[in-house]
Amino acid sequence: MPVTGKVVAAYGNMVTASFESDVLQNEVAYVITGEHRLKSEVIRVRDTVCDMQVFEDTRDVKVGDRVEFTGNLLVVELGPGLLAQIYDGLQNPLPELAEKSGLFLKRGVYLDCLDREREWEFTPVAKEGDTVRAGDVLGTVPEGLFTHQIFVPFDFIGAARVTKMTPQGSYTVAQTVAEVEDERGKTHALTMVQEWPIKVPLRKYESRLLPVEPLVTGIRIIDTFYPVAKGGTACIPGPFGSGKTVLQQLISRYANVDVIIVAACGERAGEVVETLREFPHLTDPYTGKTLMERTIIICNTSSMPVAAREASIYTAVTLGEYYRQMGRNVLLLADSTSRWAQALREMSGRLEEIPGDEAFPAYLQTRIAEFYERAGYVTLGNGDKGSVSIIGTVSPAGGNFEEPVTQGTLAVVGAFLGLTWARSNARRFPAIDPLISWSKYVEQMRETLGRLDPGWTSMLKEAKRLIFAGDEIKKRMDVVGEEGTPLADFISHLKAEFVDAVYLQQNAFDPVDAYNTMERQVYIFRKLHEVLRKEITASDKDDAREIFFRLTALFKNWNSAEWESDEFRKYEEQINDFLGS
């Protein structure tokens, strides 16, 4: 018999209900009001009542309404058909939901996360008589660009013997593809679909490895100066209008990963619509097909119920962990974790918990750490390696990086790509400020980066020192003017500006400059480093300015030339002439 209860109080999305038997923390319950069954999650249990956050509008919920407790945690469905899907925070397929409900989504409508009618070409891997455990591969199906592995359910306990295996053929995800007998002699029918609770990390791997392979984004300032590792974490904080969402879209388009998951967590609907319109038409630079074929979008905009916003980020990372189990490299882009934190703050306020800084819950940093901890580079049971990389944006009010969400994130991520209004207003895009950004992965990946160039790390340090020195000279020039600045210092300032203009800035709308392979970045950075080390002979400051003006124009044209084309070689020869002069 299912456990039932009654509503005794309602406050916004928070509903308090009495219950008749045992209720679990974080279990799913349904509030039944009129003709609607509103999905909710138990977030606090007290004696014979519990507090639930409802994932829908609760405008007509009243005292005495019936509540049904399912006994199950909030889960996602895992199986073939996830790629190219657009889900809400609870994994409802939004296109199908819109088709059923019309332009305005109705409350209490929940659809199957995976298509129950589509057939998949199943190829068995396990054989009758084999002994299998949780996470072992039963068979495979083709899913777009990849081979999708069908696993023994990850929550299966103990060993089991395969008693029946279906032959190769076409099956739906709900059809039985194998039967296994557990150690107690009980038979289990297994399908292609399984469930996993979103707030429980999927840790079915052999070992966790130190991330040492670079996650190439095609953006020079990130890949060269502040790299992110596959299986690593990064945050992109920045004030409103500094280009966080555009930067994330560029990363998603060009990152060298297998699967991309975009979690629009509390973003404005206009920005999400732009993403939904663009992705199906973007050409994947690695496959030549549409980028959407290897993308999953979790869409929970600021106009959707706030309770579902908190769940959306866990839904996204659980799907990422699932594809990691197949030996895939997954990139999760969470935009924006600040709005996820605001959802936590709203829930905490309704629970009347003691607030921390800026009224955020005292456990905010713990929740942030738990989320980023789910990134990682792992070795699987069959020897394959997979990874989940997480890059989250943060939207600090007024661009204040001292606020709790930014500080809590900085404490746990491996790279900090700080965007500022100063660079954005100066039209220096991407607006990542090299004076405040950092990456812990430079030293961690020293050996890997050394394969690009034995002196890569030392060249990088020299360039960074020059950027900081140029900034100090610029500050002095603002006080004493150019007239009081020695020519040598002025040339150092021009070199720093030169690095910024031709390498740190990148034209996202140029068909060539928008994306730079690592090979091209290494090649151009070496030449850039030669320019920085060259003694510039100038008669005066105007002469020095003219030299760097021409040199900057030359490098920008070089950046826009097709790799190793005649035009590329032409500009390279002109740069060599300058270096030889």
C-alpha cells in the first residue's frame, strides 16, 4: 500500500503534509489538487509531518488535499535516445510536452523521458551463462555518432547469472533484452532503460585519475594561458553583459569532447531560445554533422518554477556521468550556478533555516563542492577511460567577486576565468581578464603540455610576467603621462598591449579566428614569443608605437588566414622578415 498524507500548510512552492507511515528524505511525492498531480520532493521530515518543495505552481493547493508518497528518490531515466534531446529540469522532453500541452505548458503533465515506441538495433555482448554485476555491458545499440552501451542496472546488488539473452534485432527501450538470476535465485528482467537518483553520484568505476589531458576549447586565452583539463572544473564569473553565455556557447561548439550537456539553470528565456534555435543548425567541426547530435540541453529558465531549478543541475550531471560510463569525454556547461544558488536560498528561507552570508544557506559551499566533485577523469572496469568536465558560470551582483557563490566556487574549481566590465566595455573579447584569472592545471599538466613544446611552460611564464609588468607601467603612465615614462618601459607596455590584441583577444565571428586548434596555437605562440624577446629599436615613442601598430595588424591578418594556406605563409614570411631585421 502506498503511503498517503494530507496537506496541512502551503507557502509558495513549499507544502507541509502529514503522513501515516514512514517517509524518506528526498523521496518523490505527488500533491493531488483537483485534476492535477503535482510532483514534489520531500526535503525535511519532522515527527509526523514533512516539508516538500513542489516543482509546479501551487496556486490552488489547499489544506486537506491528498498527498501520495512514492517511496522513490528523484531519478532520471538512462538509456538510448538521450542525445539531441531538450529536457526541463525534471527530464520532461520539452518538444513532446509542448506538442501535448500547446504553447503554455500545463501543470501536472509528466511524460516518459525516453521514447517508448522507437526501436533500436540491439547487439548482445553478454552470453547466456555469463556472470555479470552492476555496470557490466549487456549489449550495444547505435545512437547517432556513438555506440551506446546497455548496462546491467547500476543499483543491482551482487553477482547474477545471465539465463536468457535476446538475439540481435530491433527492440524498444521497454522490451526485455536479458534475464538474469541473482544469488538468491530470483529472476530479473532487464530492459535498455534504467533509473538513477540524481543526487547520488554514479561511482561505478575502478579508480579516479589525476586530470592531465587538456580540454581544448579553441579559445587561445583559455587553452594557452588558463587551460582546463579533461575531467577538471572551471568557473566563469562575470557581471551582467560581460559575455558569459556567449563564451559558454563558443566552448560548447569547439571543445574536443564527445558529449556536450548544456544546463540552462535559471537563465533568461530569450538566451535559452537563442541556444535552442542555433544548436540544431550549427555544424560540428569534428564530425561535419549538426552539433545537436551529440548535445543534451537541460532547459530550466527563470520563468519556470524555482523548485525545479535546484534539480536541473543534478539532472544534467547525472546524464554526464552516464555517458562517462561508456568511456566518453563529457563537458557539462552550467549557466548559471548563481541562479541555482538563489533557488537554494529561497528553499532555505521557506524552511526558516538560519541564514549565512547574504541570506544564502549556511551549507551553500558544501553544496557547491558536492556538485563540482562529480567531475572527474576515471578508469572504468573494462580499462577504458572517461571523464566529466564541469564549467559553470557565476553571475555575481554588480560584478562583485567577493560574494558567497563566487567565493564558494573558487575554493573548489581548478580554473578561474574572470570576466570584467572593463574588458567588455573596451570590446576586448573574450572579456577574460588576464590579471585576475588563473589555472591550477598548468603545473598539473606540465608533462602533457611539454609534449607541445619543451619550453612551453617557461614561454608562458614570460608572457604572463610581461602582461603584469605592462599593467604596472600603464598605471604609472596614467599618473605621470607618456612624457615621464622611459622609452624602454613604454616598449614593454606596447609589447603587453600587443599580446592582448593579437593573442588574448579573439574574433568569435571570424570563420577562421573563432576556433584555433592546439597545433595552431602552439605555432603562433612560439612566433609571438620570439617577438616578445626581440630587442625593439625605436628612435622615439611615436616610432615604437608605429612599429607595434604594423606588427599588430600583421598578426591579426595572420590569425584570420586559413591554416597553412598561401595567405598564412605570406604573413608568416613578413613576420620572419621583421624578426630577422
